Amino acid sequence: MFSKVFTLAAIALTFTAQVQAHAAIAPALGLAAAPKRSDVQRPSTAKGCGNVNVVQTINTSTPVVAAADGSFTVTVTNFNGGRDGSRQVTMTVDATGAGTKFVAGTVTKNGQAAPASTGSEQITAKLPAGTKCTGGSKGNLCVASFKTIAGFGNCVVVQQGGAAAAASNTTAAAGANTAATGTKNNKGNKDATGAKNAAGTKAASAAKDAAGTKAATGGNRTLANTGSSNSTTTATGAAADKNCDKDIKAAIQAKIDELKAAFKKTVGTRAPRALRELDLAVRELQLEESS
């Protein structure tokens, strides 16, 4: 009788161990290492993570990081073959991280429904659109509950905003550097343009001043405006005026001398008086010219 009871107890323990050991998903909530047979849970509506205390273990569990679109990858391992050891799963998600408010998520790459032997597969899942994880001490953790078609599984902690935040920060930093560089370049270009404009204005002003000085120096003389520089033009114009005045005076004096000689011949005794009148007329002309 005792031997029969012992045999039945051993069979029952073996059956119980197999029932609780069909498949597990890593990284598992509450575990620091890969899950073993004894870590397999039976997630349910009432207990989405089985018998694991979610609040006490969420901050100490190894999280899987979700991408910017909410997708992430986990590993399912079965400990029995066949349908009871199914690696095909469904997923629900609790964004609060408390393990009490699960909603349906999406499995985009699933495992085998009835594998012939034990082993592991990669499962890809995705958080529901618009999910914002608020669990954990940092307020960025969700809890995802995985359950095989045989009813076994466990929960996984999902971290939101890790890689996405890093990428966002990198993009923001690059944008800031670009903006700063652009501002610097714009300022440099503006300064360069300002310097160029200032130089051009200065050159134009100098040219204008030079032209004014040249015109003032040259007066109405055509010769004064044809020189290569103000000094050369002014000197040339002054020399030409001096020579011109000298030639005119010489010509006038020659004419006066000629008239005087003619008066002496034609006027006779009235020559001295006529000559005096002529000299007065010449002086009046010279005074008018000098004024």
C-alpha cells in the first residue's frame, strides 16, 4: 500500500513539473538570468504575470528596450515538444507597469505552434499605438504578458524611450550644432559682406572726392581732367595757363607796338596824345581781364 502511494505521488510530481514547464519568455520579469522550468508561469486575466509580484520586481528586472515605433524582440524557449510546448504566443501590455490593466498588443513575428523538440526562437512584438509607458521608478516602463497557445508564459519588462530618446537627443544635438554653425556662418558672411560693402563705399567715396578735387583743381580747363593724377593734371593745367597768358600778353604787346608805330606815321603832331589814349585803353582792357 505504501509503495503504491509513493508511486502515485512521484507520478503526480512529475506531471506537475511538466505542466509548469512548457515554455518561458526571456528576459523574464523578476529574473536576472534566463528562465528555467520552475520559472514558467500561467498568465491569466486575473493575474497577467502569474504569481510574480510585479510592483516589487519591475525595477530590478532586466528590461527589453522598445524602438521608436514600439517594436521589441524577446526569446521564447520551450521545455517540452509538441503543442504543449508551443512557442507561438499572444501578448498583452500594461502601460502603468502595475500588472493590472492589460490591453492587447501585436506579435509581428511569432514562433512555432507545435515544435518537434525543445529550443528557442526570436519573437518580435509591438506596443499598441500611442502607448506611453509610465511604470517603474523612472516612469518609462511597461509590462508585457506573453502566453503560449498552451497557456504558459510570463511577463517581460519593456523600457520605452531608451534608444529613441538617445536618437532624439543625438538628432537634437546635431540640429543645434547645425543651427549654431549656420548662425556663425551667417554672421561671418554678413560681416564679410559688410566689410566688402564698406570697402566699396569707401572706394566710391574716395573716387568721388578725388573727382571733386580734380574738378575743383582743374576748374573748367579740359586739360586738367585728362591727367592720370590730380597733381600731374593740376601742374599741367597751370603750366598751360601760364604759357597761354604769356603768349597772349606777348601778342597784345606786339600789336600795341605795331599800333604805336602806325600812329606815329599817320597821326603826326597828334601822336603823343593818341598814344596816351591808346595806353589808357590797353590798361583798361588789362584791368578788365585781370578782374
